[in-house]
Amino acid sequence: MARGSEFAQQVCKLCAQICKACAEECAKHEAQHCRDCAQACTRCADECSKMAA
């Protein structure tokens, strides 16, 4: 992104998709570390989506 790559938007969009999938999977589990992971991945997905826009 810093160098204006033509692929930056695609990479950010893919990152958002991956983080969303991880969040959904981790949210299925009751363990605290899974809940923490789901929250972190959701935040990451939100930020990556913003950068992909």
C-alpha cells in the first residue's frame, strides 16, 4: 500500500475474507482464547475491509 501497489486493494479484500472466516470459526467455540481470537479477527476484517474500499 505504501508504494501504491496495484494489488493492494485485492490483498486487503482477501485479508478481510480470511479474517472473517477465522472469526466465524473461532466464535463457534466456548474457550476464552477462541473468543479472544474471534474478536481480534473481526477487528482485523473490519480494518482490512476499510482499506480495500
